[in-house]
Amino acid sequence: MAFRFLHTADWQIGKPFGSIPGDAGAELRSQRIATIGEVARLAAARNVDAVLVAGDAFDSNEVQDRTILRTLDALKPFSGRWIFLPGNHDAALAHSVWSRLRQMGPEENIVIADRPQLIEGWDGRAVILPAPLTRRRESLDQTEWFDTAATAEGAIRIGLAHGSVANRLPGAAEASNEIPDNRATTAGLAYLALGDWHGSLQIAPRTWYSGTPETDRHRANRSGFVHIVELDGPDAPERVEAVPVSHYRWHQVEAEMLDGTCNAGLDALAELEADAARRVVSLTLKGGISLAERYQLGIELEKWRNRFHHLDVDDAGLFEEPTDDDLDALDSSGFVRLAVERLKAQAANNADPQAAAARVALRMMYVDHMNGGR
Amino acid sequence: MKLRRIEVKDFRKLGHVVIDDLGDGLNVIVGDNEAGKSTLLAALRAALFERHRVGGAAAAAMQPYNQSVRPEVALEFERDGAIWNLRKAFCQRQEAQLSGNGERYTGDAVEDKLAEMFGFTPSSSGGTKPQEHHGVFGLLWVEQGMSHRQLGIGAGRNHLASALEREIGQVTGGERGRALLSAAEARRDQFWDKRGNPRGDFKSLAGKIEDDRQQLADMNRQMAEHDERVNRLAGIQNILARYQRDDTLEVLRKRAAAAREAFAAVSGLEEALRAAESSAERAKLRHEASVARNATRQKLIADLAADLGASESARLAREEASATLARLDAVAAQAATRLDKMVEAERAATARLRGMEQALARRQAAQAVARLTGQLKLAEEADEARRKALALVQGATLTAEDLAALEKLERGVEQARMRLEAASVRITLHPSAGQAAQVGGKPVGAELSLSRDTTLVLEGFGEIGIHPGGGTEELARAADQSAQALESALRRLGLADIAAARAALRQQDTARAEVKTHGATVAALAPNGIEALRQELVRNALLAEGGEAQAVEPADIEAARRASVEIEAQLRGAEVELRERRNAVEAARRELAVLDERVSVAETRCARLREELASARATADDRLLDEEVERERQAFQAANEARDAARAALAGADPEAKQIALKQAEQSEREIEADIRRLDVEKREIEAALRALGKDGLGEQLALLEGQITAAEAKLKSVALEAEAAKLLHTTLADAQRETKDRWLAPVRERSAPYLRLIQADSDIVLHDETFEIEQLVRNGVAEPFGALSVGAREQIAVITRIALADILREAGQEACIVLDDALVNTDEARLERMHLVLGKAAQNQQVLILTCRERDFLQLGAPIRRM
């Protein structure tokens, strides 16, 4: 009488990645649907009874029709039941992505769990208790009805909800859409499948976040997985396998250059060399380096920028500290030397409103110099 | 270096020329056109800079036209206090010698030494070019026709630069610096336009962000509208769901049908009430009519009774008034009689009083006659006396003036006599007894006063002639004349003497007084004149004569008068009384007439009413009317009760509630129907609108745009920083360059300033910091490019600059003479004079050779002049 299903959530299809310009952003957008295709294939391969999507399948209720239709296409490899729970991003409002999807005439295996009603089937082996969000923020606990919902004897009770678990996820500071951490126990659930937190995580007994299958942000939270869950009976302990499915890897790297060279930053990037084209990297640089090093760093960063899927460099904390060698390289005498000295003084004076501009100016001069003044 | 001697042989057109004894300062070398002064400069150059072994075009150029000779140049110059001799022969048997300062060189060593001494770079092969190979002399030796051009510093630059460095110890950024500056400028121009506004990508990025923000605002607005619609849709769905769940419309329809039924039942009761109200109204009217008829009859009866009473009382009143009239008539007659008697008595009293008054008047007249008679007599006497005195006054001719004249004359006589007497001879005679004396035969007394010649005869003696002297004669005549004047005046007035005159005047005064006294007496006695007095007397006499005298006393008259007044008062009282009585009679009579009328009217009314009542009773007697009233009253009461019953029945059925209920039920049904229809329509509209919006993925677009804006803002921030940096870099470099340049060229400015002042106040020469070529002339703060100046100005500025540079070089130990070959040909006379001052000033420290074909121009220069 076992029941096996795939637990996933927070697809956030239609997320635009507007801050990542050009093709890189567009590819991130389309990959989210492509990854769902992977999930569908995985579900088929593992022969699961159902796929439970615990909310936020779509980034918003106002995604394009094209996005909805392409998502439906991506689901096709798995012909079992897809149970979609409206989350806060795609809440089941009067008009929502779900009402639109219904009008598009989806396949019969697509179930929209937009009402707090039991979803039955599977020869009575299992029953799904969904707690859909019909508003973006619900102040009342939507899972409360689980406790009193009567189900057939012997059926495995599986909860499906979206939100933060009270007292457990301080990161999700929202007071709305809160789920008590003992709901699985009080409602006799074998597994409470949650969405909202983007990492794979067991948050309470029998209570799991699957996280998003395709990582969508720089955060050190074990994202990019789906859960294959096996339940042998209503009271049997859950067996959860987190399967990595994410195409892109997101990294947040911080390097502080203390030795006057740019090695620390470049070394940190070198560690990500393998599979570089799948990596989305945010690099924060700190410290002070010479103009020569800064010039070299620029050249190297440009290389990495081309190798990574996307590289975002925050060098606000990086300061050029022109050395005598730098200055001698520029010019040891004449008005250039005078100009360098002045810029250097300005750059070093944090009270000067043009200090930042002076630093960049020094770097520019150095680049011009290295380019032969052209 | 200072040139001391130049000797040229067979060099181009010059056969043999020697110019020696060249001085320290200015030296003018005059040569006519074609005389070869420019050739002299070429020969100088050849000696110093051309290799003696030079061949080809350079060597050929030294040969005279169409000849092949051996051009030779020999120079003697002084350098650092030492005298040097240089000698070069070209083309044939080439030769070079240099000696001085205890040194001696020949052949190629000469050229090497020269290059070392003057710091130029000898040409490796072929001829030399001044700007490339002549070092500072390329700068300071100016060929004819070149003076107005740029300096052509060329190879002199390094000398100058090192000379300037010596002063300021710093060099420019060089080629590399300029490359950096131009790169910085190019970079700045990527970001900023000429006016300092953003341009290119920098500008369009900011513009794009602005556009995107605008678009974002639009989309947010659309999104808000979208959300609003979704909310509205949810609301509509809720309402419709509730209607459906509650089957609201069907419930309302049933309720309306029930209300309509209930309302129909109430309508019957309303109809019954209206009928009952109508019949009650009719019964009421009938009852009121019967009551009114009865009341009319009763009133008629009562009126008749009242009128009969009134008629009787009117008659009684009339009788009483008649009696009163008779009584009043009698009383009035008595009063008339009394009045008649009183009239008689009054008349008698008046007659008696008049008689007494007349008697009294007569007695008084008689008394007046007696008094007036005496009075008249006295008045007439006084008047007589007055008239007499008046006649006397009027007859008198003598006046007080006359008397005064007489008295004056008398005083004249007296004075004349006194004067005469004083002048006369007084003689006192004391005759012996019995003896007498005579004058003129007449005896004289004991004393004589003689005023004229007199002969006194003394008895016993004889005669004594006496002759008074001293004008007695004249005095005696005056005395006589005065006596005669008095005499004649008295005669004229008819008076004997002056005493008579006085008496006559006194008499007149007395008479005048009497006139006055008597006049007063007459006026007192007869104030109105004597005639009036006389008339009064006559009148009184006539009065006293009438009637007999009667002894009447004033007291009697007063008594009689009082009696008369009393009787008159009684008479007036009687008259008043009689008038009142008669008025009373008249009033009584009028009242009687009124009462007569009233009696008549009352009787007429009574008759009419009696007739009316009789006629009415003939139709319906009083009892019949009473019965009718009672019958109608009962009918009315019954109708009222029926109406009240109907009303109570209707009120019991609560028709208003039924009506309201019906209205409400029907309205609710309509409202809900309309609401459902309306909501349905709105729902479909909203759904259609949302479908349309959803198709384009507004949310996706919005999120995308937000991300893009965030990215673009970050980009803009970084680009803005770059732009700022580019600007800063360029500004800093340019400022640094300008400042360095200023410092660099300051010595040139300083050196040229004293010369410039001589031709142009407040001006400044600006050189290029690298090439040292003249860039600008700044006059009065206005910069002009060198090329834009006039030819004359250019050659002046160029000459001054060369002098200034020569100063700098000299101070740096590189003294070199300046050679100017007709360098100021374009300069006007006035400026030329100023330029002579410049040259003179330069020559104080510097050897200057001037080659010219215009000797006249340089005569005033005060320099030695040599002719070629």
C-alpha cells in the first residue's frame, strides 16, 4: 500500500531575471521551463504516483499565455497526476494563472488544488489535503482544516501547503501564510509537502520543503533539488531522496585582497572553473591593489565574464593604491606626474566627494598608459 | 660666441670680402641688392656647419655661377674669452683648420670640435639644413625673407630646453604625456559634449532609465488596475455565489406573490369604507337641513315677541317726553317775565346815574370858569409887559461892540493925554503974595503943565516964554486927534458921552431879561397859548350855564354806579337762564319727534312679522318641524355608526403594511434581478479584460522591467562614476600640463617682456611648450594666433623672441651672435624706430649683426656701418 510521489515547489516560472542583461538573462528564464521538463522525466523514470507542486509554480498570476502553454508542454513526459497548489506568487484569486490555465483546457492529469478539499484516487492508498492560498497573504492558517478532515481508513494522509513554518524559518519573516510546526502531527499526516523556502529542508517532523528545482538566486541554501518521497503506510516514516535537477549553479564569492595583488579574487574564481558555463557568479572584491594589479584584474575578469554564464562583480570595496612603480610606469616627471600625484591625493582623501572618481581616473590613466595612450 | 672677422673668397658671387673689427654690440653691414650680403650669411653657415669635404649640390652651391674655383671662408671669433680662428676651403683642395685657446685642429677634427663647441649635429652626408643641423644658429641667424615666419627652432630646441630646464628644473610630460592627455580627452568626449552635458551611451542610458521608469509607472498603474479588477471580480463572484446558494431570486418572487394576494384582500374593505363614509355624509346634511328649518321658525317667533316689547316701550317713552316738554315750556315763560322786569330796572338805574354825572360836570365847569378868568387876566398882563420890553429891545441900536469901540477910543485919548502930560513942562508957581501969573491973558493956578510954547506972564515980573522940547508938539496933536475920534464916534451913536453909552446898554439888557421873564409867565399860565386859554374859558362857561345846579356828591355817583352794575349783572343772569330754559325746551321737542318715529317703526315691524309667522304656520306648524328634526338626527347617528364600523374593519386589516410589504417585495425582486444581470455583465467584461491583459504577461513584463531598471541604475551609477572620472582625469591632466607649461615658458615671457614693452605695451608672447614656436601674441588680454598677425608684426615679434631666446641661451653659457638679414623690411617707419630701440637694448648684452641693403634705415642706430 505504499505511495511514492515527487515533491517540488517554487518553480517560479516566468521569473524575468531583468537585472541580468542580454542572453544570459533570457537563458535563465527559459531554463526554468526546461528544468520542469527534467522533473517530468524524472517523475516518469521513477514511476511516481503523483507530482505534488507545493505552490509558486508560476512567478506571478500575470505571466504570458505563452509561458503557461510552454509549461504545460514541459509537463507532458509524466502522464500521472500533477497536483498544483496555488502559492503566494500565484494565489488562486478571482482571476489567476489557474483560472487562465483552466480556460486553456489542460490535460486531465493536471489537478489544480485551489480549494481546501480532499484529493483522492490512487485506489484509496493516499489522500492529498491541500491548503491553497486564495490571497497573496493569508493571515489565518489555511491548514487548520487538515486536523478535522476525515479520510478513509488506511489512506495515507499527505498535506500540501505553502508558507513559512512558525518559529522555524526566521529568514521568512512574513507573518502571513504561517503554518504551525506541529501540523503534520495534529493532522495525522504522513508527510507535509511545503513550498516557499527555496532550499531542500526538513523543517519539522514529517514536514519538508523541497526547495526550487532550478536555483534562482545567490543564497547558500541547498536549492536545485526535488524530493522523491516514499511512504509505506499512514504511519510509516517517510523516505525522502533529494535529487539534484538544477541546470545552473549560483555562487556568491567574496575575496579580500590583502597582499596587494589580485590573486585572492582570481583564485576564488579559478575554483569555479569546472562547468563554468553553468555558473552564475557574484563576486565581491575588497581590499587595495596597485594600478598594475588592477589592470591585470580587469583583463582576467573580462575572461571570466565570458566563461561563466554570468559574472557580476561588485568592486565598490576595492581600492586602487598606486605604488611608486605604477607612477613611474606612468611618468616619472612632467605634468603627468603632477596629475597622478593630485589624483592620488584625491583618491586617498575619503572626505573628497571626488575620491571615487579619482580612483577610477587613476585606473583609466593606467589603462590608457598600458594601451599606449590610445 | 662673438664674430670678430669674416673673410670670404670665391664664394658664390663674392670674390673677396673682408669684414673685420666686428664689435660686441650692434654691427651693421650694408650691401646693395646683389652685393652678396645674403651670400655672406651663407658663407658664415658653410664655415661653421658644412663639412669642408662636402660635395654634391651643397658644394656646387658654393661655386660662383659657371665657374669651378676653391671657395674659402675664414672666421675669427671669440668664445669664453678665447679667440678662435676657423678656416675652411671647399670643392678643391678642401681644407679645414681651427685654432684657439691653445688648441689646434685640422681636417675632420675641426668639424667635430665645432659640433662639440656649439652643440649642433653635423650632417652625416650632403649639405646641412639650418633647422636640423645648425643648432641654435638655425634659430638666431635669420635669412632674408624668413624673418616673419615661425622661428624654425628645430635643432635649437634641445639647447633651449636644457637652458630652460636649468632655470626651472622640470621638463614637460613629453610625447607620452601628450598621448595620455589626448587619450583622456578622447575618453572624456565619449561621455561629455562640448557644453559639458552627457552624450552618447552615457546620455542615452540615463534617458533609457527615465523612459523605463515611465514605462514602469505605467505598468504599475496597469497592474494596480488589474489587481483592482481581480478584486472586483472576486467580489462579484462572491455575491453571485451567495445569490445562487441562497436561491435569493426565487425566494423573493414567492414573497412578492404572497404580498400581492394580501394586498388584494384589503382593497374590498377600503371600498366598503368609502360607501359608508359617503352615506354618513348625506345623513349629516339632511339632519342639518331639518335643524336649520326649525331654527328659522323659532327665530321668527322670538323676533315678533321682541318687536312687540320694543313697540310698547317706545310708546311709553314718547308719552313721558311729551310731559317733560310741557313742563319745560312753563318754566321758560316764567324766566322771560323775569327778564322783562330786569330790563326795566336796568334802564332806570342808568338814567339816574347819567343825571348825577351831568350835574357834577356843570359844577366843575363853573369852578373852572372862575379859575380860568383870573388866569387869563394875569397872562394878558404879562404878555403886554413882554411886548413892551420886546419893543425896547428891538428899538435899541447900540451894541456891546459899539461900546467896546468907544471904550477903546477913550483909552486912546487917555493914553495920548498921559504921554503929553509926561512930556509937558511942569511948572509950580509960588507967587509972592498977591501976585498972579497969566497966560494968554488968563490967570493960572499954582501948577502949570505946558506942552506947547507958552508965554507966561508973571505979575511983577513980566513974561516968561516957555518952550517945551522933545516932540510935545506931536504928542499934543495926537491927543487932539484921539479926542476928536471919540467925539465923532459919540456923535455918530447919538450919545453925549461914553457914560451915556454904558447906561443905554444896561437898559437894553434889562429889557431883554424882562421879555424872557414875562414870556415864561405867559407860558405857565397858558401853556397852549392865550387864545386857547380863552377858548377853554368860553367852553366852560357854556357848560356851566346848561341845567340847574344840583347838589351831587361823587359818593352818590359811585353808589348809583354800583347799583347800576349790579342790576346789569342780574339782567345778564336772567338772559342766560332764559336761553338755557329755551334750549331745554327745544331738546325735549326733538326727542319727542324721535320717539314718535320709533313708535311708528316698531308698530310697522310687528305687523310684518305677525303676517310672516302666520303664513309659515299655515304651511307647517311648529310641532311638525320638531318631529322632522328628531327623525333626521336618528338617521345621521345610524350612518355614523356604520362608517365607524367600516373604518375599524379596514384598520384591523393594516392596509399600509400590506402595501409597503408588496412594494418592497416587488422592488426587491426587481433589484436583485437587475443586480444579477449587471454583475453577470460586469463579470464577463472583467474576465475578458483580464484575459487580454494576462495574454501579454503584464506581471512578467513588470518584473522584467524592474530588474532591468535596477541593473540599468547600477550601470548608470558605474558609468556616471566613469564619466566623472574621465572628466576629472582630463581636467587634472590638462590643468597639470597648463601649470607646468606656464612654469616652463615663464623665462621666455620674462625675457621677451622688456623688449615687447618697447613696441607694444601690455602684451605677451606665448610659445608652444614643446616646439617653442610662437603660438600666440596676447595683446591687452586678447590672444591672436601668430599666423593671423600682419607680416610686419610677425617679423617684429619673431625678432624679439629670437633675442629673448638668445638671452636665455647666453645666460645658460651658450652665447651666440644674432644675425638678421634684412629682417625688418616689412616694418613701418614708426615701428622701425621702436625696433631700433629693441636692437639697441639687445646689443647691450649680445652681438648683433645686421645685414641690410637699406643703409639709411640704420644710420640712426649709432652702430659702426661697414659696406661690402
